[in-house]
Amino acid sequence: MDLTQHIHTFSHYLKARFGERVHKLSLAGDFTCPNRDGTLGRGGCSFCNVRSFGRHAAELSIAEQITREKRKTDRARRYLAYFQAYTSTYAEVETLKALYDEAARQSDVVGLCVGTRPDCVPDAALDLLADYQQRGFEIWLELGLQSAHDATLERIRRGHGLAAYRDAVARARQRGLAVCTHLIAGLPGETDSDVDATLATVLDIGVQGLKLHPLMIVRGSRMAAQFRRGEIAPPSLDAYADTASRLIRHTPASVVYHRVSATAQAPTLIEPAWCGPRWDALQAIGERLQRDGVQGSAVGAPWIAVPHA
């Protein structure tokens, strides 16, 4: 199913801007995280096992990683360098500049996507990203929020609250930087109404892009132990597809969806098994959007959750 008929996808956005397919290359900059190095905590967020982002990738230089990642695809001639693993603004600005510069020097790299935490984006890092944007690069600041509810953020050991996100977005907007916000559906203790309220809050604060993820139980995370004890359960495919399609319908058509689901593979992935294949969730979400309305079709309408089968 062609989701671009129903969703303002990132691939469609990039093709409209550059006139051709642009592929995103996942990179690791040998960063750590304040929720792992003891600054805020140790062990990371309760859902996190960052080894799933590309184990040992940071042993290679950024240029070597780009070369390796490009070999995996022959469908593009231009690329975005995606600094994904850990907190990719969590270093001195001189270190950030050296890493980002190495990516930007590649002749076929047309932009940078930088994944980070809302509490780890100092003004110096934002000024640096704004400078690349002024030089013509496509720049996206990707902020992992997951939930707009402070009680949930505390429960999953994020180490920051919604206030940090509001502040980071406001300072990014002052510099004209596009923000893509990551949200997780199915977090422990949250209802459909809680997830709806998170999206409404993020849209009210202002955002240019979104990534939706189902809760996944991955090996090495705190949630893996909770799952084995029967304390938490990830959503079913039907439940997640209902939630994702509802959120998409309530999202203005101008917002770019960078992702509407996520995948992982064994042995990293424990549950849900449906997150292994790439297309199952996309097909289920697309079918609901085709039936109930496309992105933006429910903006301004009441939030009515579809009962899960």
C-alpha cells in the first residue's frame, strides 16, 4: 500500500524538495547519555537498549559509516546523515562540529538529522545546526519526548519533564530549526486518552515532524524484566494500528510523518513479534486510513477512540 496517498510522509517531503529520492543513513557518533553516564541516572530509560541502534558502529569514522550504509541501498543518489545512537548533542560543541562536518563534507550528503533529548540541546548546539541550515543543508532536530505526561516520563525513567521539551522547541523555533518529535504508544499506565492528549500537546507547542513508535520490549532493558514478571505488555497490532491511524487523522496535513511504526529483530526484539516484519503495521495503518480518512481529516473533530478488538 502506498502510504503517501494517506500520510504526508518524510520520503514524499524530501522528494518534493530535492526532486529525487533521498535516503537516510543511520550513524553513531560515539555519544553517551546523561541517563546512562550517571549525570541523571544509570541504565537509561526503562524501554531502552541502544545496542539495537547499530552495535559497534562508532568504532568506524563517520565517513566510513556513511560508505558502509550507502552500500545497503542503491535507490538514492543523495543522503541525510542521521546521528541516531544515544544523545547526539551530548558533547562539547567543538566535538559536535567535527562529527557533523565530517558528514557534511560528503558530496552526496544534503542534510543532517540529529537525535537527542530535550534536556541536552544547549544554545551552542542549536546555533551550530542553524549554521548548517543557513548553508543550505536540510536540518532536522529529532527530540525524544515519548509522552507529554510527567507521571509517565518519571515512570519510564526519562530524567526530564515536559517543561524541558517546551523549552527546547521554543529555542529551536527561534532559530528556524525544524523539530521532529518521537512519541511511543502503549507505554505502561497510559490509556488511549493519554496518548491523544500527548499528540494534542505536541501539536499545540508546535512541531514540523513526528515519529510514532509502538512500545517494544527489547533485550537488556528494564522493561524486559518487567515483561517477564507479567507487569507490562506491548500493544497488539490491531490496537497499535487503531491508535496510530487515529493520531494521524488528527494531525494537520502540513506535519511530516517521518515514521508511523518501528521494527526490530531478534535477538534484540522480545515482543511484540509483529514489529519484526516491516510491512505488517504499515499495511494495517494504511487500511484504516483508507477506510476512516487520511491525515488531517479529523483535525478539529472530537477524539473518539476505536474500540480494540
